[in-house]
Amino acid sequence: MAKLTNNFDESEFRCKDKDGTPWPAEERGALDNLAKDMQIAADAWHSLLCELYERIGIERKVDSRIQVVSAYRTLEYNRSVGSNDTSQHTDRLGNPAKNTPPCAADIRPMLQSISELRMGNDQILRMFYLTIRRCVDEGEMAPGGLGLYFDSNFVHYDNRGLYGLPSARWGDEIEKGV
């Protein structure tokens, strides 16, 4: 598969359906935009982990890989996972409910690789979410949707703002202390 950025290649953004349907060729620009934003998130996460390891005195190579849990979805697959037809994971081809390209990824840090931090998964996921939120808020990543899913252990990010849609946030219980 073709490498999109230092950390990501095309295969990671394929639909998770039984056929592994690739991102639509007609929407390649949207894939490039999303991969660029995912690389920014990966770089920011790496920097944060390096700083934490340094502060607590752990000397080792920092493994800051990010797993793409879900990115592009065909309309059929999107429905099968219980999502709505306007999901940012779907494309506009053959989907009358949508007029923008796919632009979403559900992502998580590779938690087993940072066990030395002795933090629970929820704490690490919260830290990961806040890292991405900072990148979006500071304009490093495109504006869009940002959601925190503790139950499924991932962060949703989409760059819908590039396509004229308003930003959205959900699942952000951080200020409530959850």
C-alpha cells in the first residue's frame, strides 16, 4: 500500500467491511487531508509522551503509534455498525444524505506500548483526546468533529470544517471530572 505520511499508509483508512473496500479514488484529496491531520496528531502525541517519559525518568524509545480503528465506511457497512447516513465516515457517492467526502477517523493510542506510565486506559485516552483537541483549537489540525468514546476506547476526529460544515464536540466529560 502507498505511504500517505511518515506514520500512515492507505490500508489503514480502508473500510473494515469483509472486502476491505478502499477509500474512493474520486475522494483522494480528502484522504490526503485526513492523513495529514492524523500525522499532526501522531507528532503531537509523540512529543507529549517524550516529555512525560523525561519527567518521570524513563529512558527508552517512546512508542507513540496510533491505531486507526475506523476511517472510510461504505454506506452499507456504516449502517451495519449502527451509524447514520450522514456520518463523516461515508462518502457522497451513492449516498443522497451526504454532500461531502469522507473525512473521519476513529483512532486510539497503542496503549500496551506505554504501560510504564502506570495510568488507566481512560486516563490515557483522555490525555490523547486533549492532545488532539489542543491541535484543533490552536489551528494545527483542521476544524471539525471531535468525540471521546470511553466505552469503545477511541477518539473520533473529522475535518468536516474543510468542507463548510460546522464543528462539533461530544463525549467531552473532561470538564465534569468524569
